Amino acid sequence: MSMTTPPGWYRDPSAPHTERWWDGTAWTEHRRAPGTEQQGHQQQQLQQSHPQSYGPAPTVPMPAADGSGRAKAVALTTAAAVLVAAIVTGAVVLSKDDGDGDPGAIAAPTTSVPADPPSSSSSSEAAPEPSADPGRVVDELNGITLPLLDGWARPENVSDTDVVMTTPGTYDCPGDDGLCRHGTVFSRTVTANDEKSTAALARDDISDAADLAYDRNKIDERPFHGITSHRLVEQGQVAVAGRTGYFVRWRVRTEAGPGGYVQSMAFPSSVGSESLVMVRYVFDAGAEGPPLADMDRITKGIRPVGDADTGGGVGSSIGPTQ
């Protein structure tokens, strides 16, 4: 108990609507309603029953009843001081969490202690995440990986989620304003078609693939001012990731620019329900475009996810036919 809190009536911290007698050391069981008459008589009795070294409770001197304005002013000032003191005392009492605490005590501020940082030994014991093979692109959805050849890169700033690799950089399209790429490879699951023949799927897809690449794209632009003609270059069965598929390749000529080569290739996935997968190739023609042989090299390097030894591509026993 602090020496600054003398015995007296204070707001009961366990029942703020009543007053409770503080004997200078601890709360007593004596309570009363605020403003009870004969305060001085009760206080004298309590001090007699709980004697302390602090002496009698402080009293507020009242001005002489001379009716003067100065006396009234002193009375009002004194009453206001008593009221402020009572409010401050009540606020201090109510700030205590413990109802039996010292009415004059103020809770000490608490300081949060940060958690111990992890030790260097625990950090070094954590197993590192396996790094991705920088030479392959993974298509988890279709269960395949594709080789990332020299001159190719993972897609950046590409809105089409089916794109799995592109040639680095862009150039100004020769037709409508926009940016074009010299080479793009797409991979998607065939979902909106009940056709189970890979040959039929590849033949049906090649026209759409050519139109999106060199005629009118998804945002209704004509980056090459449209296709003027096309011809079949190759088609036939092909082994992809250990499965038999089918491909069709066109040479496309355009109104603006050198045109290019488009290939559609369908094959069954080796994972899940073995849904059919469609891989599209779009290569610009001319010296700026990627080598046409990269189509076969990428096809040959396609593997099932988790299997680096499964063969694929255009094998000696499965080749294109005219």
C-alpha cells in the first residue's frame, strides 16, 4: 500500500455504485451508498476500529456562513476540488483489474517481448525445395514436360494460359498495331469434343490454329492482315511420351509479313483419365523465325511428368505420311 492513500471512503472497485472503507492497508467489509449522512461520525468510528498511523481522514474546511460573495466563491471552489479529486480517485480505482487492490495504485505498463528468432541450426536443417529443371517446361494439367531448347523461353507477359513456351522478345506486327512473337508453343486438354480419333482431332484443329495465329486473333486483331493461302506440309502418326498421336502441319502465307508454319498434334495423356491433349506450334517463316526442325525436336522430347526416359517424337517406325 502506498503511503499516499490515507484511510477513507472510496469507490468500491467490485461495486462502483457503492463506497467502501479503505483502512490505509486493505479494504474492509464496511460499505455505504455515496452521499450517506453522518460521514464524519462513521469515519470516526471506523478509524477507532482500524487505527492507523496516518491520522484522521482529511476534512474539507467550510467557509464561514457570513453570506459574503467571497465565502460563496470559496465554497464553490472547494466543492469543485473535492469533486475532481473524487473523479480522479474513482478512475484510478476502476483502472485496477484486481478488485482488492490498492485504490491509489496505478498498474505498471507492460512490455511485449518478441519471440526468439529461429536458430541458425534449425534453419539449416530445413529440407530445401527441389529446384525445377531449367531445361524443361512442366505442364502439370496434362501430365507432360517439354524440352526448353536453345532460343526458347518460358512464357512472360502472355495472357493465354495455354502457352507453354515462346521465342524471346517481341516485334511490331506487320499488320494491325500490336506485338508479335516469332515462335509459340501451346498445350491444352481437349474438352469440348467427343471425338476420340487423334487424326480427326488434329485435322479439325489445324484450321482454327492457323486462323488464330495468322488471320484474326482472340481480340479481333489482324496482325498479318489475314491468310491468303495455305498448303499441307506433313501429317501422320507420331509417338508422343510413349503414346501414339497424330499431327498435321501447314505452311501459311499472309497478306503482310512472311507468314509461317502451324502444326496441330493430338495424343492421349498418360495420367488421370488419359484425356486427349492438343499441342500447337506456330513458327514464323523466314530468317527471323525459329528452325522448323524445332517442331520435331520438341515433340521428340515430350515426356510424362516424372518419367525422363520415356521415348517420343517421330520414331523410325512411325513417320509422317502425305
